[in-house]
Amino acid sequence: MKKLSFGQTMAVASMLFGLFFGAGNLIFPASMGQLAGRSVWAAAAGFLITGVGLPLLGVAALGVSRERGLFELSRRAGRPFGLLFTCALYLTIGPFFAIPRCATVSYTVGVQRVLPEGAMGAALALFSVLFFAAVLFFSLRRGEILTWVGKVLTPLFLCFLGLLLLRALTAPLGVIADAPPLGSYDGGAFSTGLLEGYNTMDALAGLAFGIIVVDVIRSLGVTEPGDVARSTVRAGVFSAALMALIYVLVAVAGAQTRGAFAVSGNGGEVLAQIAEHYFGPAGALILAVTVTVACLKTAVGLITSCSETFVKLFPKGPSYRIWAAGFCVLSLLIANLGLEAITAWSQPVLMFLYPLAIALILLTLCGGRFQNDRTVLLSALVFTAAAAVFDLLRALPAPARAALHLDGSFLTGTWLPLAEHGFGWVCPALAGLLLGLFLRARRRSLEQ
């Protein structure tokens, strides 16, 4: 029986953290903290459940299942579902939304602020070309991903982020208790924090990055499925603990800015305010390096996992190098639409995919109780998907909702329990699970 040493576990955990912690992991907790004010602790608790707890459960589910990747896991509910869900998830956290967002966040937060206004459009195009050239360079050397992400890019990122947070927290801009919560955080901080955690896309990434983690652990000499599972979960716990600590510190720093600044339009502006206040012009450079390195390493992990998955899904199709280059080009084109457009259209997709991901994770972890029966899995997931469609419709941008005439409460699903909090899928998912268990029990009784 082969086990990872403590040093190897820490290297894998560092790699996993580096893959997870990217664009949204910095801007969303900063914005949440500023808006939540003195309710930041309740908001952070909700955020940690969906932003840390679910990704950890996703990594654990892949480890416990002993499957090699998301497709093998999701096809337990049937090959058609597995193929559709896997493609939709990887395209969402890949070239459609998450990877382009890595480039646009790097540009918007780190680079745009030091450029003259007239150069913005051309500068974004040039920056995205350079960004994705670097992403492709690292992605084509996927055998070295543990070294590049775990041992180089992640420590570099943590040094810059630590410098920024240490200065902010030792000389706070204001007292959190004096900042009243705003918007939906006033009276609903916990549930709003839960939904804000969706924006990190990490629960989806937890399912997607499993293939990278498993392959790295096996390359270190751990081959038995049980040992691979234990090593995966152990590395996931260390990674999740570091993520949780950083989320809380960033949220607190964001809340403290209410003592000196007006509420910002997004988390990037919050971070920029902090950096410029404490470090002056040098703060923009520190922030630019911090955010760019964070986004670069996550984009590398996403390109790698997406390309490897599509090679497996379509073995007679393009090679890994072609998939990686194609995803980089597509991500580059979408990145030039701008951060606001990417964020607006990713939200409804996340409101649909997240319930399915949560249901799949929980069903996998509890699957031993019903022997991972396909009927139970498919019933629960179909009911979840049907209800999640309403959450998707409610989250569409206003022009799209108006064009589709989605103003009625029935079409937007507000009649579902918990729908006003963004969790209208929960009761239907439970109903689907109960129906599946009933059908399984009935089938077993007939067979006897």
C-alpha cells in the first residue's frame, strides 16, 4: 500500500488550491464583504458552504466513487445524461464563461486602471492575446502541472495576496460594526452568501478537476483505488482550509472599506481601493500581479481539464493539443465581450447547473445506501433539472426576460417553495429522490 508523504500531500493540495482559486474567488468575497457590512460573518458562513464546502464534497465524491472523471461519475444515471451534463459543465467552467472571465478580471482589476481611457478596447485585445498565449504555453506542458501550479504560481500568488491582506487587516479602514448591510444582505445575509458562492463556480470545478488530481496522485506512485481516494480527500481538506481562510480575510477587508469609501460596483474595484489606499501607485502593480497570477493558474487548470475530458469523450476527434489551442482561441474571443457581459450571462447558466452538481455530489456520497441505482439517480436528477430551469429563467438578464415574456410568476417559478431565496429546486429534488427510491423498492419486490 503506497501513501503520499506529507510533503507530496501539501504539493497536491497547493496545486488543487491553485486550480480552484482564480478570478471570482477574489472579487466576489470582496464585494460581498463590502455590501454585507456588519452582517459579513453570516454572509461569509453561507459563502463558505457553497464556495468551500461544496467543492470539497465534489473532490471527495470523485475520490469516494473511484471513478476517473466526471463523465464516468455522471453516466451512472445513464450515458445520455452523463454526456450532456459533462459537456455542459466543462464548457461553462471552460471556454464559455470561466476561462474568459479569468482574462477579463485580470485586465479589469489589474491592468485597465493604469491605462488611459482611449486605449481600453485595443488594450483588452492585446492583453487577452498575451494572457492566452501564456495559458496555452503552460497547458501544453500538462505533465508539469504539479510543478508549475503547485510549486511556482500558487506560492507566488499567496505572497502578493498575503502582503495586501496583512496591510489591510493590521490598519483597518473602518469598524465593521458601523457598516449596515445593504440590499439583499439586509435581513438575508446567509442565503445571499450561499448564492454568492455559486459565482466562484468551484463546485463545478471540483467535479472537473478530479481528473487532474487523480492523475497527479497516480503519477506519484499511488495506484490502488482506495489509496487514491484517501489521498484525494486528504489533499482536498488542506486546500479547502486555505480557501476558507482567504475568503474570510478578503470579506473582512472588504467590509472595512465602508469606513473610508463608497460602495463599489464590483469586487475588483474594492480590491483596487484597498491596494491604492495602502500602497499608492505601487498598489496597482501589486494588485495587477496578484490577480493576473491567480487567474492565469486557474485558466491553465481549466484548459487542461477541459481538453483532457473532450479527448476522452471523443476519442476519434481532435488531439489534446488541438482542443487546448481551440479552447484558448474561443476563450480569447469571448473575453473581448467584456466582464459585465460574461457575468450577466453566466449567472442563469450557473443557476441551472449548480443544483444538478449539488444533487450529483450528494447522491454519489450517499449512493452506497441504494447501491447507486440508476433509477434513483435519474429520477432525482431529472426532477432537479426540471425545477432548476425556473431558476435559470429568473436569472436571465432583463432584456432577455422581456423578449421571452417571462414576467409571470408561473414561468419564473416563484410558486415553488424556497424559490424566492434561489433554492426552488430543493423540494422537487427530494420528491424525485423519494420517487426513485419507491420505484427501486417496487422493482426489487417484484423481482423477489
